[in-house]
Amino acid sequence: MALQRKTRSRLYQATMYVVLIGIVAWVALITDWERLGKQFFDPQVAAELFPNIIVVALKNTVLFTLIAFVGGLVLGIIFALMKLSSVTLYRWFATAWIELFRGLPALLTIFATAFMVPIGLGIKVPGGPIGAGLLGLILVASAYMAEVIRAGIQAVPKGQAEAARSLGMSPMKTMFWIILPQGFRIIIPPLTNEFVLLLKDTSLLFIAGSTLMTKELTTFARDATTMNSNATPLVMAAILYLLVTIPLTRMVAWLERKMERSR
């Protein structure tokens, strides 16, 4: 009986391989490779993108990601501590903030900070349209990071706080010198994931508007695609995104395995 199950399993796997190979072969046969190469992998169009796709678009994408990540992290720590506070008003405000910006689409938040806030409140955001767009991205990032940080703080054993308090440390010193460092060690993988998500979300900044020197990868590739009537710039942008995000996601997986072994 066991032999029959093993035979059926091997037969099933072989069938799946045959089906997959058949689908790949069928797609390869019906694809117009010459047209595909001309529209998506034109070397001449790709060469025209350099060096600006690196020194302007990719640089801006990484820079905007870092700004949004740091801003979101600072606000995230504040709102995580507020949500864990014994003061009811603080908890309510933090909960409302987190639920609001986690519930709204990031594109809508960026649109609001770029247009609705300046027009409705008469407030000029530093940095122009890109600065306003980044503010929206920071608000969204802060809501997600606040929940990640809160989870990290609550994952620290309560005995750590009790030991610090028994040594005469104040609640604030206990939080910032004992609890937060240990919490951050736990949440490094999810925070790295947030960084990767922010890197991709910078593509939403197009709605705020940009100048020639403030374009991120997606806006740069979209404009180049329109100008050349060719999709090669989009492929180039996708490759650059992957060159940045794949090492980061692999690092997250490595960190998770390392932390699992340490436990």
C-alpha cells in the first residue's frame, strides 16, 4: 500500500512537470520574440537612459525611502508608546491615528498632504510637491511601524522591566534603555520589510508632481516610455527595483532564521 502511494505521488509529480513544460513550450511558440524584444528590450533605448536612471531616479528613490523610513520610525515610536500609555486619551489618540492611516490608501494620503492640506489649511509644506508627498508617506509608514514597534515592546519579557525597576530605574529610563533596545532586536525583520514596502511606495509620489531632478524610478521610467513610445524604460526600472529589494528580502529571511536559532 505504501509503495502504491509512493508510485502515485511520483506519477502526480511527473504529470505536473509535463504540464508545466507544455505550458512553457506553448507560450514560447506563440510569442512574437522579435516584437517583444523591440518593445521591451531595446538596447538603444536602454542606453539613452544612462546615467540619469541611476544618478537621478534610483538615487531619489533610495533617498525618499530613507527619509520616509526615518520619519515614520520616529513617529512610530511615539505612537507605539502612546498606545501603551496608561493615559486613556493618549491611547485613544494613538489608536485613531494608527487606524486612520492604516485604513486609508497610501495614494489618497499622499494626495491629501500634497493638495488638500496646502489648499484647505493654507500650509506650505517644506520641499514643495515632493516634500508634501513624502509627508504623506511618512504618515502612512508611522501607522504601520507603530504597530510593529508596539508588538516588539510587548514581546519583551516583563521580568526585564521588573528587574530594571528593582535597580531603581525610572519607568522612562527602563523603557528607553532596557525595553526598546530589546524590542528593536525582535522587530528588525518586520522593519526591514517595511523599508522594502516604502521603497516600492515611493512610486506613488508621482501624484504630487515632480521636477526633472526629483523624479523617482517609476516616474522617470513612465516619462521615458511616453517619450520613446517604448516600454524598455519600465523594464529597466523593474530590474533596478529588484536589484535593491531582492537583497533586502533575502536579508530579512536570514535574520528570521538567525533569530529563530537564537531562541
